[in-house]
Amino acid sequence: MNIITKELDEKLSVTGQITVEDLVEIAAAGYQSVICNRPDYEDGITQPASAELEKAAQSLGIKFVYLPVAMGPVSLEKSEAFNRLVAELPGPVLAYCNSGNRSRKLYELSKQTQTAEGEDESVTAACSWTGEALETIHIPHLPSDQSAAAAAACNWGNAFDIVVIGGGAAGIGVAASLLHRHSTLRIAIVEPSDKHYYQPAWTLVGGGAYDIKETVRNMADVIPPEAEWIHAAAAAFDPDNNLVKLADGRFIGYRHLIVCPGIRLAWEKIEGLPETLGKNGVTSNYQFELAPYTWSLTKNLKSGKALFTQPPMPIKCAGAPQKAMYLSCDYWLRNRVLDNIEVEFNTAGAVLFGVADFVPPLMEYVKRYHAHLVFNSTLVKVDGAAKIAFFDIKDSEGNVTRMEKPFDMLHVTPPQAAPDFIRQSPLADAAGFCEVNPKTLQHVRYANVFSLGDACSSPNAKTAAAARKQVVVVAENILAAREGRELPDVYDGYGACPLTVENGKVILAEFGFGGKLMPTFPLNPVVPRRFAWLLKTKLFPWLYWNGMLKGREWLTRSAGVS
């Protein structure tokens, strides 16, 4: 036969996806029955439908049974149903899925349960999640000693119902929401940092309107007490075997995986920047230690040139680069020194803000502050000692010119990228982010993997407000997936960017996929308001610490999309 089969016992063999043409060979080889374990349309229109294969099999005298199993963990119920079929159907029997692995798992799980009589059933279930017996597990592309370490990870101490990668807003939020729904879930949160930050307030810190100490707490104090904190960094994924490799060499097994480690700040992509951050007038509200320095520079600048930058997308909180400019300018205006300061906003984009409805009111503030806008301008180098910034500026014909600009204050928004351990994994899309269906937030190739927050590929604004809505979608959908139900919740792309245009007023920009306006309150969303400032500075931080991180889901339901 041209197709490759693996014999599991005297009656059953498994193989990968078959075609109508393969059935002729299968019949000639003497197989009397075929079991299809691959759901229809899992691979789009290129995959032969089970009905088409069943018709061809029957014409050849082969019995055909459709028992679909989604990618990911195999339930004991499915395994028992599969093995009953094998016992009842005329043999020999050939079972198939995409690669044969799911069919093999179906066979092995109930066998392991039977042989483990008298043992703790949870141990057997945990060890089945990797898909192979402990003594035979092998992970492709890993040395044998690391494969052995992975095998050792397959025990009740290290295998979890759900593993969450990342202890930021998305990771803590989704873990808390899941445990609020089902407190008995065994959830691990993989996070190397000792501190947890409320990053949306750093812009306010840079504008002198918030205490930096109020934006940080110990990670141990925000991790849900029912979850297990794996105090280490994730290093690699092996989704075919349901394993996460940690930077310290350990492996963690899972039934379902949630990927939400955030986005990486790539300071090194700007030549000379890492060496001069925090001195020479170079700052950034994107880093905890630097936001107070922004405020110090703003207070002390009486004249000169202030540059603010925005790199190419994607970045988290796309409004933050210009918010830093507005708050600094408002301070200079109130203290009557703005006329002595030349303000310039250099953005790699072609527009001031990605949702057109908010551009006119923002432009009014640009005019008020006499700020000069430079579009298609990307910061590429900083000479801190000489106080010169270098920009590549693209004209309408695509020609790029490098320009030197002196500065007295330089606020840098760093380039941002997907974390390397995602970018280099089977979970990544072409841009390196965890590739999900933007409506369900389920991975497009691995059904037991979900992602949310800044690390996922959904084309929404990367904000804490977006993560707050995504938490509910992932929590509902992952529980449905665990029970074999249709995914019930749909993400509408909601994101929010409270644009702090002056000290005391905010334009509360709320929008979904396609730039659709999605205001929470029955007010004109493009008007700057004191009410929105109070939300930004008082209510939202309280809701974050006491709501989102505690599994309380106030104002989080998605409107859904058609």
C-alpha cells in the first residue's frame, strides 16, 4: 500500500487522512471497516468529506463509521465509544484522522484506564494528554534527554486542565474568570515576573496626574489563590503533544492552553536607544521606571524642541504616543511656556488615529498646542549624548530620506513585536502572533488552544479594554470546548482608548472591528469630557484591581458580530 499504516493490535491499525482513491488499496489490503476520526471541513475544502468516503467504501464492501474528534485532548467517553466500535465492527479495522495521532489516542486512553485499575484515575488521564505512553514519548526537534524530561512532566503534578501563558491583564483576568465559573479547574499561570503592573495609568504618570506607586503590585497578590503560579518563563510550544517548554528546561502538560504573554517592546530595533533611555532627555511612558522621568522632563522644559514618536503598527494602546504629547503640551500651555517650545509628533503611520471619527476633535488639540505632525516618519536611531534623533521619512512615491532632528526632550514609543517563543512556534501566523479565529479566539489549527490580549492575531486595538472583553469570550468558549459543545461566544472587536487630550478631559474612544463606534454611554463619543477623565483616573483603575483581576465581569459582554 502507498498509504502508511501503524498496527496497534491484531485487529486495529491507524493512518493519516485518506482519499477515495486510497480506499481501493485499503480494500485490496483486506480491511473490512474504516473509522473516520477527523471532523469534516477541518482542513477546508481540500479534505474529502466523510459522506463521500462512506459512499465509496460501501461500494467496495467496506463498512464506514464517522466518529469525529476535534484536535486537542481526547475524552474518555470518545475513547470508550471508539473501542466499542473496534470490537463490534468486522476486522481488520483501519481508523484515520489527519495524522493518525487522534485515532491512536482514542485506542490508548481506554486501554490505559483499564490497566490502571486501582490507581488514581487522574494520573492516567494526565498521562494520556501527551498522546503517548511515558516510556515512548518523543517530541520532534528535541534531543532525547529533553524528550525524556517532557515524559517526566506527564504526571498529575505537572499536567493541568488549563495552562495560561502570561500573568498580565489578560492572563490573570481569564484565569480568574474561569475559576469564578468552575473553582475546581486545575489552572497553572506561567509568568516569570514578580510584579504586576496597571500599564494604562503610565501615561497619566508621565503627565503628572497619577502616582507611579499605585500602578504596581506583587504578582503573588494578584494571582488567583486557586491557580498554581509557575514562576518561570515559557520558552517553546509543542501543541501536537500538549506541552509547554519552560526556560528552565521543565515541561508542563495541559488539556487546554491559553496564550496571552503580551507583546514585546523591541527597544533594540532603534540604534542607540537602549543606551540612552532614562537620560539625555530620552524617555518613554511604555516603561514603569521611565514614566516619572517623562514628567520630570515636562516640568523642567522651558524652551527648546520636544519630539514624540510612534512606530509602525502593531503597538499596544495606539493612542498612547499622542496622549503623552497632549498632556505635556497642556502643562506647558497652562504654565505659559508652550510658545517657547517646538512640538513635533513623528508617526510611522499615514493618519493621526486609525478610527476616522476621532481625528477631527484630535486635530483641534493639535492646533491648540501648535504641534507639527510628520507622517510616514519612523525613528531609527538616537544619539543621546548629542541629542539628535534620526528618522526615515517616506514620501508619496515610497522614497525614503533619513533626516536628523535635534531635541531637548524625546518621548519614544518603542517598536513592538510578538514574543520570540510564539513567533518561532507552530502557533504563529506570518507576523509571529498566535493565530486565532478573531471571532472565537480559538486557534485556527489547534482546537484546544486559545489566545487573547496583545499576543493574539485578532485585528483589534491592543488595549486592556479589549482584553477585558476577550476574557469572557475565551472563558465561555474554552469551557464549551472542554465539554464538546459548540463555541457560544463571539468577540466583536471591542477596544477602547481613553484619549487624554488635556489634564481633566478625555475623549473616550470605543470601537470594534472595522472602526465601528461602540460607546458604552449614551453620549457623543467624540466630545472631550470631564466625566471620561474621572473614569480614566478613578473608576477604571478600581475596576481593574477589584473587578477584572478578581473574575468579576462588569460591562464585559460582547455585542457579537454577524
